[in-house]
Amino acid sequence: MRFWLLVTLVLGCGWLGRIASSSVRERPRQLASLEWAVSRLETEINHTMVFLPEALETVAELAPAPVDRLFRDVVCMLLEGELPLKEAWCQAIVGAREYLVLSGDDERILINLGGSLGVSHRSDQSRHLAMARELLRQQESLARRLEQQSCRLYGALGWALGVALALMLA
């Protein structure tokens, strides 16, 4: 009986290491999706004659999950309440912590972007969107390097912790 409990402990810790490494793997993919969505939003603002909520809705329809949910949340907040775009954008980003793997720097980039949407001319918005896209690209590059360094480490640490605990309890 004790043997099976120790095996379960080792497997559980190994699984926890795998879960920790999966969030590190997911972040670069989500940053690439956010970069694409910002690029698409820039295209919608510059080349179509639609209001900003409609442009955000178009991006939400085309963006891959879970990034699409961020844009849908912004549109819902804009259409439901009396929130200005900047506040709706900030609230959606804070709410996105539940389903997106973003660092504090990633969130700051997106929050700063929200402050410039809908308050200036198209060319100025385009400049801010291009700057945010470039900063997201840099964050993605950093996240990919971190992924290469950390994924195997987290997996190995999970297994090592399980074995160490099993040896201590045996």
C-alpha cells in the first residue's frame, strides 16, 4: 500500500512540473496571437470605415482562442455599459489573467495601447498599434528564449521533487 502511495506522489509531482512547463510553452503562442490581432486591428482602423467596436468585433471573430476572448470582452463592455474604451480595455486585460498567460510587461504594453485607441487620428492610432506590435514581438522573442531554457527544467524539477519526497517518506 505504501509503495503505491509513493508512486502516486512521484507521478503527481511529475504532473505538476508538466503543468508548470505548459504555461511557459503557451505564452509565446499567445503573444504571437496578440501580435497578429493588433496587426489586424491596425488594418481594420486604417483601411475600413467602421467604428472601433466593430473593428474590435472583427478582430475577435478572426483571432485564435483564447486571444479572441479578450477582444470580445472589450466589445461587450463597450456595448453594455457607459465605460469609455480605455477603462473597458483595462478591465478586459485584468480579466484576461484568468485565461491568458501574460507577464506584467505584456499587460503594460496592452494597457498603454488601450490609452491611445479611439482618442486620436487614424495615423496616430496606427503608430501606437505598430509600436505595441513591435513590443509584443520583442516579448515573444524573450518568451521563446525562456521557453527553451525553462520547459525541461520545470518538468525535471517536478519529477525530482516527487522522487525526493518519496525518498524522505520511505
